[in-house]
Amino acid sequence: MNVLVTCESKLHGGTEVEVEWSAHLNVVVLQPDPFSEHIAAFSWLFKESSLFVFKPNEPRPICIQRKISKERIQFAAFVPRDAPESIGSDKYLWLRRSHLNSDSREFY
């Protein structure tokens, strides 16, 4: 499955622009975060799972974690936090309002 994201935004003078990016991934789980704009995509390639987190309106993934498991991810869920988490690293700001769990591991 190729992940293709398209969005529209307004630039100076009201000109509409379409931004598009794609990545060739064997996506086995695609899980949106109901508490934010983030989407987690788990891929399965060469007998290893990897995680890609992105916002549909941004040209690059926010987070890429390769080789997170030697098992194929079957399901994932974002779980809300009781209160927003104070995250020290910009790399994990997407986990501020919720945390991501999969059948293989929990991500903060």
C-alpha cells in the first residue's frame, strides 16, 4: 500500500496550493488519533514492523521508528491521557494528548 496524502492550503494572495507526498510502505495498520490530527501507520517489511506518524496536512512524517518489532502489528489504538503530558523532546510531541498502544508494545 502506498500512503498518499493530499491537502490544500491558502498562500499569499489567496492562491490555493496542493501538497502531496507519498511513501512506498507495506501498511498493515492505519490508526488515526481521535484526539489530534495524527495518524499512525504500521508497516511490515523484511519481517520487521516500523511506525510512521504523520499529519495529513504536512509534507513529512512527524515520527519514524524503524524495526520496532520482529512481529507483524495486528492492531493499534490511541488512548487518551487524563491530562496533557509534558513531553521533553519535540520528536514525541504527537504523544502529548494520548499514547499509542499496539499488540506488540506501548509507545510512551
